[in-house]
Amino acid sequence: MSVKDLAKDIVEFYEKLSSWENEVVRGSDLTPNQMHAIEIIGHEESLRMKELAQKLGITTGTLTVMIDRLEKKGMVERKPNENDRRSYRVALTKAGAEHFARHHQFHLKLTEEIAAALTAEELKGFETILKKVVQQF
């Protein structure tokens, strides 16, 4: 397999995953990016704004606008950082936690479907490779 073929496969996988994500959030009054933020916060319980921006791969300025909108929707709240008065931590509200729980179930179902298509050995290899690739970014 050439790098060109691999690039094509990666783009195709991304497009399918992106299409799936868009379908999952349709009708929820959330954008896929907002749902990603909720998903990350849900796994971490709370994060500093800078940490969340890094995990999302966006600037803190872009994140501020997103968090403002999520606050207006009642999904997240900013809490003063106990260790640094100059910064805030972002946490899910009850409504945000409910969205996280529902969305996380969709992710688990998708992962189960992917896992079902692989042998145990392929699954272990896929996990190892995926972790290695994620660490590069």
C-alpha cells in the first residue's frame, strides 16, 4: 500500500466518521464541535479552558465563543480554578451530563460495530496503532 492509498483511506474513514457524527447530533440543537467539547469534558469531569482548547485543537478565543454558547444552552458552566484565580475550569451541568451520556452510548455502539468487524488480533493491533497515531497529534 502506498502513502497515496493510505491517505485516500484516511480521508474516507474521516468522511464516514464525520457524517456519522453529524447524523448523531442532528436535531439536538448542538453542533458536532459543541458535542465534541461536551464529550471531552464528560470524560475529564472538568478542564481548564486552555486544556480543553488543546484537546479540541482550537484556539482559546474560538473556545471562549463555543463555551459562551454552551453556557447559554445550559450545557456547561465555568467554575473558578481553585489552584489559579486567573483561570476557570469548565464542567458539565446536569443537562450537559445527560447529553454526554446519550452521545457516549452512540460512541460505544459505533466502537462495538467496528470491533465486531475485526478479529481479536486485528482489534489489538488497531488499538495499538490508533493510540500511536493519536500521540503524534
